[in-house]
Amino acid sequence: MDRRTFLSSAALAGLGLAAQSNAQQEKTAQPKPQPPPPPSPEDLKNAPGVHPSSFAFDEVAAFDLRDKIKSGELTSERITELYLQRIEDVDSHGPALRSLIEINPDALEVARALDAELKTKGPRGPLHGIPVLIKDNIDTADKMHTTAGSLALDGTSAKQDAWVAERLRVAGAVILGKTNLSEWANFRSTHSTSGWSGRGGQTKNPYALDRNPCGSSSGTGVGISANLAALGVGTETDGSIVCPCSMNGIVGIKPTIGLISRAGIIPIAHSQDTAGPMARSVRDAALLLGALTGADPRDPVTQASAGKFYTDYTQFLDPNGLRGARIGIARSYFTIGIAVTELMNECIDLMKQAGALIVDPVDLSTGNAWGDSELEVLLYEFKADLNTYLANRGAPVKSLEDCIAFNRAHRKEEMPYFEQELMERAQAKGPLAEKAYKDALTDNHRLTRKEGIDSLVAKHKLDAIVGPTAGPAWVTDWVNGDRADSGCASPPAVAGYPHITVPAGFNFGLPIGISFFGTAWTEPKLIKIAYAFEQIRKARRKPEFLATVNFYA
């Protein structure tokens, strides 16, 4: 079903992963108009302003930057300078990706201080001197603002670092800037356009600038793919890390709920929200993941990670990690189209050749089973969690009700393309003590955990479940909103279980990701398998900033 039908029927699809195309579900008696001919190679070659010059750190890994800093070959200050110039050339001008919403004005000063510290004390942590981008719903107690893309919070700063920002600083990272996102993490309207916010405007897909980057971690996905930083942090409720990673050709890890503290992150729903690493390789994503884990008194759910988290996930990188691994194929999610299915089958064959034991198919229910209950939970939790966050933020808006009123008063700036139906529906909900909420949450966990992922893993003795992460990027459309095909992000998102997406290949030059997910706290196993797949597939390639899709690719 299409995204708006999906949401209006009380099923979820608005958090960075859209539902099946209208065209697949809506029948009409009118003849379909013929599409225009695709642009020729000459048209693409002559497209204006989309061919930035080469960059010194194109596709350079965070690991390599770290080694060059340690050896003295490069300084953090120089690396930061070059990334800031890259942002100016590619994000602000040229293709004008608009993936960043704000640059850290102290980035160079921080980098210089880290260089001095390295000489006197040695590296602070595993990310010493490495520039990192973070999503604009992650609090930083510095000169940057945290707004979730909304003008209602524009100009306001947080009093305290989020756990994520704090851990990045402890690890020695340079927080280079905040990335644009789908406003309020894409939980505002059933007709939203992913990658758009009132504060940041529209983020573009770097592979084809008229295509959508997916959301809500749109800016982080685009920024890392376009080599604007070495590493990035996104957040996910349902698909908001893995979908932009898939559509921008990078790696994303959506961890088990509780592995990374949510303290200081503008929320949607505590039962599904989490931050996670976004990078151009599994190795770099594993490096970043280890820097973010740990128990945090501000987020009691993290207490469950005691004895289960690691501060170094790179120890699980194994090029032979597919040998003997039992992989279940979630065929019920192979509905995006023939091209994507063929690509997934190629990947499955590669995994077989690498020694994986394939169980095909495994019967994993789709979102039709829990869609109503998921949206019910998110509506209840969004009101409760956002009200708690805003009450302690010290911003002009102090509640969801205030945000709704702000949007109405600033309709021209905040609602030029779509409304705020989800916010209004959430505002109408009662407290979390209500039976409707408790029953919906119970249904979510029963259907996706006990009767879903846990059941399949136990029945087939699986190490991971595999499916397509998402379809190719759709054309950005401010009139109709998102139109896309859904992948398999929802089951691990609703369950609160780990999920890794890795580049699998391309369709007309647009990236397609493959997903690996499993039961709680199995990040080490999934990293091992995903890394081994990445080494044999080698699908990642840098974007070319084409004006539109190259149908001849």
C-alpha cells in the first residue's frame, strides 16, 4: 500500500522507510501517460554544476586517517580543514547537497587542541582527531544548535551533551557539524518528503540529484556517501538509519535497543529509538560503534547491555565470516521488483560460494501483521517522550502542543508542502498507562520477537536473516510526498533488534542495500557476516552527482 494509506490505516511507514508505490495498489481506468525518454549520456555529461573536482580524502577510511594522524603524516587540523573545504565545494555549492544544517564553528579549534594533546599525552581514544558528522536531533552543549530540523527550536542550544556527543568527545572525535534530516525525524505528516526540514531545506541524493536520500537520517547518509566526513551518526525508529544508508550506498548499523544511550536525543519513541553508526565500510562502522556503547544512568534501558556490549567491535571483522554461517532468506520482503530480487539472488549465491548455509525461505511476517499496533505505540510514546524532552530543554516550545501551535503560526515556513497530522494524532493520545498503549506494545513485541525473529532463529538455528534493505531512490516530490518500495527494516526496528545494511549493487546507477539482522545483542555475529559479505561483493562506489539517473549505466 502507499505510504499515506499505510499511515492513515494506523500502520507505520513514515520514519525513513516508505511503503509500496501507489502505482502498485491504485487502479485507474485512465491510460497511463508515456514517460519521457531518458536523458542521453551527452545530456548527463553537460548537466551544470554537478561535477566537483577530486578530493584528497575521497573514499579514505577513518582507520587510515587515524593511522596518518598517529604517524604524524597528517594533523587533525589539516584533515578538518580539507573536509570543511569539501563541504563548501559540494554541500553549499556545486551539487548543493544540503546535507549539513550547521557547521561546528569550533571544529578547527578542537582539531588543533587534539593535535597538541596527541603530542603530549598520546591519543585520547579510538577516534582521536577524526571528523564526525552527527544528526541534528543529537544534543551538543556547544555553539551548535539542536533542532530536529524545526524552526521551533532554531537558535536554541542544549544544556548538556547527549551521551552520543559525550562519547565522541571522549573518543577524541572532532564533531564537524550537524546534518539535515527529515523534520522531527519524519514523524510529522503522512505526506512528508524525506530529507526536508523547515530549517535545512531539501537534502539531495548524491547519485542523482533529483532523487530522494530517504530519511530521517538523510543528511548523515548523504554526507558520508559524498565524503564530507569520515564517519557519521544517525538515529532510527523504523528505517531511518538503514534506508538512507541503502539509498546512498553506505553501511549502517541499527543496534539493539539499549546498546547506545538515547539520553539527549530528541525522541520519537523509547521502545524503538536508537542512535547508530553510518560509514562507508563495515570496518569503520564497527570502529564507531565501539566508541558509542556503555551503560548510562540517564537511559535506564542501557543497564540491560551490561556484559553484552563491547568497546571494540573491530575484533569481530572476519573475511571468512560467512563460512558455516546459517543465513535465513526473508522471501516475503522480496516484493520491490524483479531487478532488486535478481540482485539479492546474486548476493545469496555469493554467500553460498563463501561457505554460508542458506535456508530459503524463512517465513517472516510483514508489517501488515503489526502495522496498526506499531503506529499506536509511536503516537503514544511520541507525545510522552517529546513532552519530557522539551520540558527539560529550556526552549521556547515546551510541549508537543506548543510545537503544533508554532507550525500553525508559521505555516508558510514550516508547512509549505505537507501538514502535521501525525503530531495532531499523537497530541490526542492519553498517558502511557492506558490499556490501548500497553496492549499495542505487547502485540509489537510478540509479533516481531517471540513469534517473529526469535522464533525463526531458534527454529532454523540461524546466525542472521537477510533481505533487501530498500528499493532504489525515488524522485523527490514535494507535491505527493514520498513514493517508494519498502524493504525489511521494520521487523528488527519494532523488535528493537540489531540490523546492518551493506551496499549490494546498483539499479540504473542507484544504490541498493542488503540487510543482515537477528536477535538481541548479536551485533558481533552480524558484523562478522556483513564484513565477510562486503569483502566478496565490494559494491560500494562513490557518487558522481549526476543531475538525474543515468539510464545507460
